[in-house]
Amino acid sequence: MPAPHFDYLAPTTIDEAVAALVKGGKDARVMAGGTDLMVKIRHRALFPKQIISLKKIDGLDAITFDEKSGLTIGATALLSDVASNPMIREHYPTVAEAAESTANVQVRNMGTVVGNLCNASPSADNAPTLIALNATVNITGPSGTRSMPLDEFFSGPGMTALKDGEIVTSVFVPTPPAGTGTAYISVSQRGQLDCSAIGLGAKVTMDGDRCTDARIVVGACAPVPLRTKDAEKMLIGQELTDDVIRKAAQKASEETSPIDDVRATAAYRYKVTTVITIRALADARKMAQRKQ
């Protein structure tokens, strides 16, 4: 089935892109890699009259790292580039793992981390780890620039906090404190051929055996990637024993609100969320102990 007709625009500056998006209004869509957008168009789930590509804008594909401030991933930086970047693999290994877990080689060679976030699927592979690491998104629009925490960016399936005419230009991840460990685990029926039935990102910061900070973020088990804040509170200030981890994992599962769909049942998601939370927290604890 041929795709519906649309005009293709390729601005060379972010200001031109914003102006085109404002002019196009509800009939315009922004494209970074296009792996989600073009599928929706081909399946006639979307009928945009204009596609505004960001590919020609210099610098949006940049990946930069500063030891004091942190990591910036530009809007058109490819998933494959994030997965293989040596700075990310050294300082943010689970960010690389999540990018490498996204779909297949063909998609990773075209798709972008920022595009994966802006698609706003509850099962987005890159969201749980980035939220766990306190990431923020940098946004440019008609009123200028702003940034917001990534855990406030999602408002529902396919919906974000972007205002009319706004474009995400990059995602920023601060440098983790000493003694921080992270982990990402995803579960799907056919590995990377399927969207995740469950994805989970975890972060713990340790001072000796005691946890001083924690984040647990579950994907595909709520309308948005979900921080399980009650479970996090059960870890902070505690010695991270196996028993404490098991109890927090059970609480994390209880905080989710999964549904039955083609990838898994709600009952399966409840049970497996507990299991992979235990595994992720144990892996994060091990990494944190090495980094103290």
C-alpha cells in the first residue's frame, strides 16, 4: 500500500525547523530517524501533510561528554552510534545497552534515541534507564529554549509535554555520583524483533553497604514509563541486603498497572516485574560496589 502524499522539508537550522512546524501546525510532523513515524504513515495511522526532517541541521547528531557535567545526545544521534560510543560504554554502560536492545540492526542504523523518546511508547527501550539516571530533555520552540526532567516528559501513550511548535534538540544525562551502579533488563517474546513486554531501568548510589539514592523505572507496565517511588523509598538509607531488594521489588510490581495485550498478560507482567527488579537491583548494587 503506497504511503499518503506529504511534503518533505529539510531545514538547515533549528529555528527554521521550529518555524516550519509552527506554520504547518497539526498537519506537520517532525522526523529524526523516521523508523516510528514512517511505519505509522504507511499503516495509515497518521496522515501528515508535511514531514520536517532534522537530518540536515548541523550538530544535532553530536554525542558529547564532560566528566564534570555529563552526557549530551543530540536529536539525530543514531541508536547504533549511542550503543557503540566508547564514552557512553565506559561512563553510562546501561544507556549503551538500552540503545543496543532497541529493535534490530536496521532500525538502530536509522532510528535515534531522541526519536524513541518522542514516540512516547510506554515500552520505549531507552526511557527507563535515562529516567533512572535523572536525564532531562532540551527543547526549542517559538518561545525559546527550555529543559525538563525526562520523567515529566511523558503524558500518556504517544503523548508528551511538548507544546505547539516545540522540538526536542537533545537529551542530557548528568554525571552519576561516585558509588553509582545501574542496570537495564528487558523481556520480550522474540528478543529484539518485538517491542519490550517489560523493560526496567535501575540505579542505586551506595556509601559502603548503605543505599543513599535509588531509582526504579518500569516500562510497558503503565501508560507511561513509570518510576516506582514507594519501592525507591524502601531502598534509600538501607543496607542493600538481598531481603531488602526482594521486598522493594515486590513493591515495585505492586505500583505498576499493566494490561493484557499481544505481548504479554497483565498477570505475567506483575510476576516478571518482581523478578527482573530483583536482578536489576542486584546488578546495580554490584556495579556500585565496584565504583566506590
